[in-house]
Amino acid sequence: MKKFNIILVALSVVLVLCAAVGPVWAYFTTYVTAKGGMPVRMGMTTTVSEPDVSKWTKHVVVNNQGPESCYVRAKAFAAPEFVLTYSDQSGFWSPGGEGYYYYAQPVAKGEATSELLIKIDNIPADVRDGDSFNVAVVYESTPVLYDENGEPYADWTQSVTIENEGGQN
Amino acid sequence: MTERKKQKSSVVTVILFALAVLLLLFGTVGGIRAALTYFSQTYSSRLSTLNIGITLNENGVPVGRRDYDSDGKWKEETGELLTNMLSEGEELVVGKAYDEALTVTNSGSIDEYVRVTIYKYWMDQNGKRTNLSPDLIHLNLTNDGWIRDDLYSTKANDSRYKERTVLYYTKPLAVGETTTALSDKLSIDSSIGTKVRQETKTENGYTTITTIYDYDGVQFCVEAEADGVQTHNAKDAILSAWGRNVEISDDGTLSLVKEGE
């Protein structure tokens, strides 16, 4: 009789548990997933070239060999006794902050700036053939960034700097 | 124990057992009633079945769906996100905001509540780059009809769920309806340009300072999972299916119950 009671109690517990579990099975659910991605190219390669250094003038051209467009700025240093003047025929170079000349347009990949001319104006009177002078050109490039409206801008805190020294008369 | 007491104990046990049987029967009857309601609609109109379904859309175009068909079979289509983000030949521009409107359509035949879980992360050829920040992948959330589950989403200064954002659509989604967009724009933070190291090289009178970008060549990834659950007995269904306590108001609006964080 005692065994019979235990079996009945166990059956009762199982039945109650079954009654509780039942509703959990009834829920309708579904799901769908999708994903995607894209690589980011941040590398930037620019070079400076001086196709012509003559008549106390440097002709500076910056080439963009990287995978994306960039902005460019440049400036030059010389001994204190020399006065440097900047000019260009394209109208794209203009003076701006931090002593740099800024190229107005982004330079697309594979393209180059127009020439920036950097000239020593006060040529020493006693200069002789073979004398050399030293002018260091520093230029920086930075990737073209876009604001939320898609307008391009430059952030010069994220720039790549290249220094170029040398000169001749 | 006297014989009388033994008899009394047996009677009590039998009564309890009978009660348990009755409880189970009532539970079953409830289920049968639900089943009858469920199937009677099918019976009255053989063209209509009660199937749950969900479709994820990107900029108005379906990119994936999973709809119950019949006999345990599902109609499934899986697509990719971001495939139309750039036009042919166009390259990704850091900082630029691209259209990325994600919506969900109820492609089943019963109303449902939906939620979407967004994952953002960086990858390279060796797999996931956990040292690069998902925060720099900006998916702009509209907060229009969607609420963020802060308990299971990325928190500031908390590495748990760093890649994840969980959003609940607050209204029941009727058959054939589409939610409001949970996001509208996607952009990569231009500050990735500041995550750099520099190398200096001098050669032939040229000193070159090369900036190497941490994020150069890595791929950003966005993953979206849309879940649907029946509106009938929604509170219990959501707790059971998604493990989340919610409140459902009289007009069907869903809200999240604050739990210990």
C-alpha cells in the first residue's frame, strides 16, 4: 500500500510538471540575419619632385601615388640671410596657417599639383659659379575627409610630413 | 498506524492524484482550445495559414527573410549588407555618411513583435580584430519607434557586449507592415586617421616620415539579426524566446523592464 502511495505521488508530480511545460512549446518565433563589410584604405604615398632647380628658384611638384585623394601643403626654409618668395602660375597655391602654402584642391590618386615656385630674392653680390645654397622644402599631405554633408575637408593633425633639402645656384 | 488511519491516508493520496489528473486535463483542454482557435481559422479559409515570417530590408530592398512555410519547412533567403553602398569604381571615403536604412517587414501571416541586434566589428585576413574599436563604425540610430536595450548593448567603459546593440520595435508589427527605419546613415569615424605610428627614413637628402595607419587594409563589418515572436501571450513568449522581461500595455506598446545591471 505504501509503495502504491509513493507511485501515485510521483505520478502527480510528473503530471503537474507536464501541465506547466506545455505552453512553452507553443510560441512562434523566427529570425533572419545578414552581414556585410568593406575594407578601409588609409595608406597614403606622396612624393615631391623638383623638375627644375635653376635661377635661384625651386619648382616644387607633389605627386599623389597613394590609393586615395589627399590635400597638400608646403613651405621652405633657408639661411636667415636669404629671403624666400613663393609664386605659382596656376593660382591653386595660397598662403595659410603655420607658414605653409596650401594647395586649394584635393590631389586625386595618380595626379600631381601644379608647380609651386620658391625663389631666393636677395642673391648675394659676391656669389661665384659653383657656390651652393641650401633650401629645405617641407611638405605635408593628409587624406581628404568628408563631413556629414559629404563636403571634403582637411585635418592637418593627421598629416604625413616629408622634408626635402638641397639647392644650387 | 491503525488500519483506519492507513485507509484515510490512501484516500487522500488518491484524491491528490485525481486532482493532478484534472489539472493536466484542464491544461490540455486549454491547449486544445487554443489549437481549435488556431486551426479553426485555417479550416474556415483554407487559403490562410498561421505562419510567422520576417524580412530584413536595407534601404528599402529585402536582404534576407525567413518565413515558415508548412510541415516544418521554412522559406529562407540570405543576402548581404552594404553591397550597394558604393557605386561601381567608387572607393570608401572615411568620414562620409552613407545611406543605411534598416527596416523589418512582417512577411508572415500573424502579427509579431520584432527586435534587431546589430554587431559591429573589424576583421582582417586573420579574423576578427578585437583590438580595434567598434565605436568607430557609426551606425546612426533614429530612435524612431525603436528602443535600445541598454542592459544587453554596448556601454561606455564596459567591455561586455562591446560590439552589440539590441533594439526593440515598440509596436506590434501587423502582417505585411514594415517598421520605421532603425538607422539612417553609416560612416567610419575619421579619427581612425589618428591611430597611427610613424617611421622615419633619410635617403639621398630626403627625409621621409611615413605614417602607418592601424586601420589601413582592415575591413569593417556590420551584422544585423532580426527576430520575430508572436504577439499572442507576448510577454511570456518574449521571455521564453528572447530571455527578456517586457511589459505590454493595453494598446500593445512594448517596454523593457529594468533588471539588475
